[in-house]
Amino acid sequence: MTDRPTIAKIAEQAGVSVPTVSKVLNGRADVAEATRARIESLIQQHGYRRRGASTPVSPMIDLVFNQLGGEWAMELIRGVEEVVRAEGVELVLSECGGALRPRQQWIESVLNRRPLGVIMVFSDLDADQRAQLEARRIPFVVVDPVGDVGDDVPSIGSANWNGGRMATAHLRGLGHTRIGMISGPVSTLCSRQRVDGYTDALRSSGVDPDPGLIRAADFGVAGAYQEAMVLLSVADRPTAIFAGSDMQALGVYQAARELGLDIPRDLSVVGYDDLPLAQWVTPALTTVHQPLQQMAELAARVVLDLARGVTPTALRLDLAVDMRVRQSTTHPSR
């Protein structure tokens, strides 16, 4: 195709009908995988764009969560909104209903809206979904990747390993040796990194990690409450618990209250994220500060730069974390 590519010419080269190419362009699911891949390759190879599609109908960014709700999500929304408002860009919120990848219907909607870019939070795209966005020149950035997104995908995260090590080292510095951990889902990269940091801090300070003290739940209150009840109901219970999120720490608080344990006299608790609520619970929560708003702001700037054709100097960025020591940790009483 030496002249301007058209749907008809792409259809001819792909050996399919024009309506089939149109279905792929619109993200329709009713196209065989091999056929879709062949058409997507031709669209990308020849840089096909619809007439009048050189600029979006309205400038917008899609912000996609695996689950929308709670203060964690609000911190990220604030960060993105701060950037896009200054740029005169609208923000569209979507969620995956708890799944780690959006449904095909979402892809169809995005291809019709043609946003400037997409920010995926704690979620990811499969290879076919990525190809559909790339073929339409719709850039995307992943915030807090669930797994290894690859070297070619822009992603913004934080130093989870350092955070896990930092939290555990704080408790070891207070004299705790029986330190429990309630991590997030083991399927997620950030959870595994925090557990690795926890075990490294124990080993480097002369304590062998006890697998029986490591539990996993989702990042919410209820699951952590159940796991804390298990940890705190044994005879040789831990004197401290490191929770993989501030919301999990609230579950630990509830379990301790029900078991008649005082925080921090009987049990020290460390959270993760440093959500605004961490300062207002009683006692105020010692936690690892994760710069959620800054992560979101950076993701928004990167995706807007990509939309303008500017390639970021680094595709993977992990922001630093730090401890916020408050009133939920002290020396062990036994």
C-alpha cells in the first residue's frame, strides 16, 4: 500500500470482508482470534486511521480500576484529576468488577470514544487488547502493576520490597521477634515484593521467618480480620503484625479488640499506604507511606506525553516509600 490505506485495501490484504475489518476497528468480539491478529497487524503496519480520526472527538483520559471504591482509589483519582484538569482534559472512570483485566465491552467503548490515553490501575490488558489500542495509537500506562507487564509497557509503581523491609525493620528495632504478616493476594506483584522485603528484614536481623506467621487475603478489612483472628488465637501469638494495606490494618484492629488485646501494649500494628484515615484511627496507625497521588500524577503526565508523541526517558518508574511512625507500635510487653 503505497498510497493512503483504506478499509477496503486492508480487507483485501487480510483476505477478509470490509465489514470484518470494521468490526476489528470497533473492537467487536465476534471475530476469530487469528483473523483479528492478522487485521490488527496490517492496521498497525500501515498506520491506518479513520478519516477525521487524527484527533480525538473530545480530549479525555480513561482511568481504569480493577475495583473502584475506598480511599485508596480516591487518592489515585485525585492525582490524575489534578493533572488532567490543568490540561483541559476530561477524566472517564471505569472498573473491571474485581477482575484484573477489563471485559471486551470496555475495549469496544474505548475504541469508540478514542481517548487520548488509558491509565490502568492494579489491572492489565491481555495481548489482544493491547494490540487493539496500539493499532489505534491509543497509549496506555499501568499503575501498580499486578504482574510483570514487560519492558515495553510504561508503568508506575513504588518500592514495595523496600516498604516491606522497612516496616519489618521498624518492628525488629523495637524488639519484636514474633512478627506476623498479612499480605495482599499472592497473585499480585506488589504483595510478593512486600513479603520478600519482610522475610529479608527478618533474616538479616537474625530471625528465621516462620511460614505459619504469613497469611494472605485481599486488601480489604474483612479478609484481614479473619486472618488476624487466626494469627492471634494461637498460644504463641505474634507480638506484632505487618498488614499489607491500611485497610487490612483496620481488620487487625477489629480482631485485637474482640480478643481483648490492646494496641500497642499487647500488639503492635503496621499498615501500608498511609491513607488519610491512618491518622484518625485510634491509636493512630504506624504505616508505610506510598505516594499514591504522586504515582497517579506521574502516570497522567506520561500518558499525555505519549499522546503527544513524546517517549518517556524510562518506561518503568518506582517511587520511594517511607515510614510514618505513629502510636500503633511500641516495644513488646512479653
